Amino acid sequence: MLHVTLADRPEILAGDHTVLRELLHPAKQPLSLGYSLAQGTLAPGARSKRHRLTSSEVYYIIAGSGRLTVDDLVVSVGPGSVVYVPPGGKQSLENSGSTAIEFLCLVDPAWRLEDEEVLE
């Protein structure tokens, strides 16, 4: 068993300019997982840089509101929203609300720096 808390995980500024805390990552913890899981935040009025991964990604919005763009499709997101981004999907998250967007992102296979391309 492995137990972590959000407070135990250091904040990092991701390449897309969201603030992340990696919760589970098989390359960094003794886990038999094919995916990684992180918690992220995006400040009010901010937008993540457009980027794409060679992995698939699932966003689960915990708090806040905004728009998630994948390729040419835009969806409004808020608490309880789940969005699947296919491998290679050009994506960006925009916070259109007055509070931070908080989300979980699951990347499968697990996130690796060399699998991400920032497009701007």
C-alpha cells in the first residue's frame, strides 16, 4: 500500500503553465501502474499553454469553471466534469471564473517529459 496526501506533494509549474502536484507516478514511486495521476490548479483568468501529449489524458474538474479546448472543440467545464483527451489532441484549459480551477488529470501511459509538446 502507498498513502500520499496533497500536502505531502510539492507544487511544480508544468510546461503548459498549470500548477501540478504529482500524486501517483510509477517511475517515482514503487507502484505497478500504467498511468500517472496529478492534481492541478489554474488561477482565475489564466489559460494553460496549448500542448499535446502522446498519451491519453482524462481531466476531472473538482472546483471552478472554464473552457477546455481539444483540437477545434470547446466544452464548458465545472465541478463534476470529466473530459477525455485522446493521444495527440491539442489541448488548453482556460479559467473563466472568479476562483481557481482545481482538477485531477490521469495520463495513460504515465506522463513523461519527452511525451509532451508545448505548442506556443
